[in-house]
Amino acid sequence: VLQNIDLHALTGWIPERVAIRSDEPHFNSDVLFDKLLTRLEKGDVLVTAATGELSDAETDRTGLVATHAYAVLDVRREQGLRLFKLKNPWSHLRWRGNYSELDKHHWTPQLQSLLNFDPNSAAMFDNGVFWIDYDSILKFFDVFYLNWNPKLFNYTFCIHQ
């Protein structure tokens, strides 16, 4: 499971941890989403999202793995929706909720076209890649691990502990 320290060791990109604390007044999920959307699109940052503790019932119902990091492959705002394309590095076990390949309610032909996603073909091969809505991330995930391109910073310093 790659976290920001692991990605730093692999890439040299600067790690940052952003806790998802929807119940805290200083946490602004809208600002965080916009930052992830614009910076990932520019190639300035590598992102993973990690779940926290999940009960066995939540794990079975959601398809998510407890205390596990998922690679963020894409962040999109389409038709008023905020969506993330994630990958389980185990290459199996996927989200079963909103915007999963099992979700017949939310996927419209237009949205499938915009995101280049076919739920029927996705259902036939579990490669661990799935779409999930931002509200579900805020509910089931605990933290985003960000690794920033060091070329963005004029001045840096390193602290070893």
C-alpha cells in the first residue's frame, strides 16, 4: 500500500498528509476537491486516498478494504458531480456503491461517454479500478496522501527524524 512516505522514497516528491475531517469546522471539502482537481490535472501532485477502520459489515457492503490506500487516477467534475477514479493496488476488490459498475441508478449514457466508462465491460473484469463520488470518499476514507513535484518550490529543507 503506497502512502506518501513510500511515494517520496520512490519519486523524491514532497509528501503531505490531508486528513478528511468532515465534522471539523476548519475542514473545507470544497477547497480540497478543487485543489485535487486542478493540481492533479496539471501533473503537480500524485495522490492516494486511504480508508480508515471499517467494520466487517461495511467492508462487505462497500467492497472497500479497511486501512488501505488506493491510487487516485483521475478527479472529475462532470454534470455537477464530483467523481474520483481510484485503483486498488491489489488489482481486485472494488467499490460497490454509487458510480460503481453495479450502480444502475446513477450511470447515464452521457456520463458514461464523458468518463469513457462502460459498467457492463467493467463488471466482466475486476482490475481494481472504479469510479466513486466525493461524498462517499468523505464518508468512508480518512486521509489523502499527496506528493508534490519538488520543481513547484523555489526553496526547500529536509528534516530527518
